[in-house]
Amino acid sequence: VQLQASGGGLVQLGGSLRLSCRASGFDFSTTDMGWYRQALGKQRELVARTTSAGVAIPRGSLKGRSTISRDNRLGMVFLQMNSLKSEDTAVYYCNTWPSSSLWGQGTQVTVSS
């Protein structure tokens, strides 16, 4: 199983970012996927989930400010984040849902004021 997240970076308060994740090594098209994040000193949390059919289930503090989507042909899942806040600063990961023990390296999102 490989999970490669990308698209993070430094963004200003109120800005937007689109994260991408390429997944391989398992049957992606039949697997629910999630985006998770871990801020410094905090536990990793689920921020969005999509069913295998692409039904989005927003979660947590990004609800209303993010959209999760997927492309089963490409084996990719995306997270569009808007109106970013300083508390959104974290390393973002994609994983299956429920999460497997195999986490990729994630992508750092830093929101600056």
C-alpha cells in the first residue's frame, strides 16, 4: 500500500489549498478514503471522508470549508480547503477509512497571518 499526499504549502489566512493523494497497492475503487491531519502536539484527526462511490462526508473543524473528492480511475483523492485558519496548520495525510496502519509522509499545510 502506498499513499502519497501532495499540494501542501504556505498559505495566507483566509486562503485556499487543494491537496492531492495518489493511492496504490489496494483496490482503491472499493475503498472508503479519508483525509486526516495532525497538528504539532495534537492527535491525528479525521477531517473528511469519501465513500468508495464518491459520497463526501465532511467531518470536524473543516466542515463547511472543505470538499473531498476522488477519481477512481486515477486512484486519487483530493481535498479542497477554503477560508483557511491558523488552526488548520498541520500535516495532512490521506488513508483508507477506517485508517490502516500504513501512513504516507503527509503534506505540510501552514497558514500564516
